[in-house]
Amino acid sequence: MSTPSYKESLHHLQVELVKLQKHLIASDLPLLVIFEGRDAAGKDGVIKRIVEHLSPRETRVVALGKPSDQEQQSWYFQRYVAHLPKAQEMVLMNRSWYNRAGVERVMGFCSDAQYREFIATVVDFEALLSKSGVQIVKYYLDIDRDEQAKRLQARRDDPLKQWKISPIDAVAQERWDDYSQARNTMLLQTHSNVCPWTIVNANNKKRARLAVIRHLLQQVESPAKLFDFKEPNPELIFSFHEKHLTSGQIAP
């Protein structure tokens, strides 16, 4: 995708996002958008383009760090509840409670019992939020192993991206298969009719960003013809199904 074409499409979609936000505010709707994916999958970039021209008073990006000792002793979802959207707000989570099914599971930061409890309760937790009026949209950004390797190296080479480097990055490639297994289990166990997973092929950053925004604009109930945009490419973004784990549509 050429840079001029990308910028033109992005600008048009960002105008539509402003319309979406006006609709959320006028209708007192809370919207929670969750972004998960491997290290270097492009979550920061997608979120940046979504919020770039939105009102900061009604838009929040949540990227929580390591839990404190007190938080580790509390109900797992408790620290996330404090960041849920209020009426008229859009909250975008750059990683979420699904840390327990991904990084924590693979790196041994949680016990087997804690993991099993999370898997057994998260669908009900999300259903409760949905019944309370919070709309949840969940994206998993998927990249292949070679693309991740290139992006992680780019982080190390670029002095402006040093803040992105973490100890987790150092073993991302080494633990690739472990992360794949954790991802597969997470998707299978936590994909539901109420809060389904949407998979994004994020090997091409520009196309992935546009696809996510187009898809997000479709998810909020709104007056007919409120938004004006092309349909998202179904080869780039699609609702999860078990068959995708073996069809090649999700990186092994």
C-alpha cells in the first residue's frame, strides 16, 4: 500500500471515528476495546491511530504494568474494573486481563490454579459486563515468526523505540511455540457469542490498522448510514473459528 493511499484512507476513517465518538457521547454508551497479540504485533500503532483525533476527555488508553503485591493478593479482575469505561467513554486496553492466559501462563507468573480459575470465570465476567451495558470488542493481532523477529530487531536498532524493549521480548522467539499453544487455548476457551474474538492478520501494519478501524466502526449499534466506509477485508480480519488454527489463517 502506497503512503499517499494509506494516509488518505486513514484520514477518512479517522473522520468516521469522530462520528462514532459523537454517537457514543450522545447515546451514553460505554465501549471497551481490547487488544491482544504477540510482542511486536502492532498494538501500539493501531491504538495510536484510533485515538489520534478523538476527544481525550472521553477516550482512555489503559496499559497496566506489573501488578503490585497487594493487587496480586486481590481478586484478579479487581484492578481492571477500576479502568472500565463509563457512559460516553471509549477505553482501549493495550493488553488486558488476558495477560493471565498469555504472558503469565507462558512465563510462569501465575500458578496452574490461578490460570484455571481465570479460564473458568472470564467468559462469565465479560457476560456480566455486557449485561451491565458495556460493549466489549476483542482483537487478537496475529503475526508470523519471521515478522516478529524483524520487528523485535528493529526495536533494538532504533533509539526511539528503546522504551518498548522488555525482558519478555528477549524470549519471545525462543518461547514461540509455547505462546502459540497458550494463544490457541485462550481463543478456544474464551471465544463466545457475547464477546467473540476477532483475528487480525497484522503482518502488514498499514493494512491491519485500516482493517481494525473499519471493523470497529461496524460494531457499535448506530443510526442507519451514520458511517461511510468500505467493508473490511475478510482476509485481513475475521471472527475466530477453531478451523483457523489449522487452516493457515492464524500463524502456527
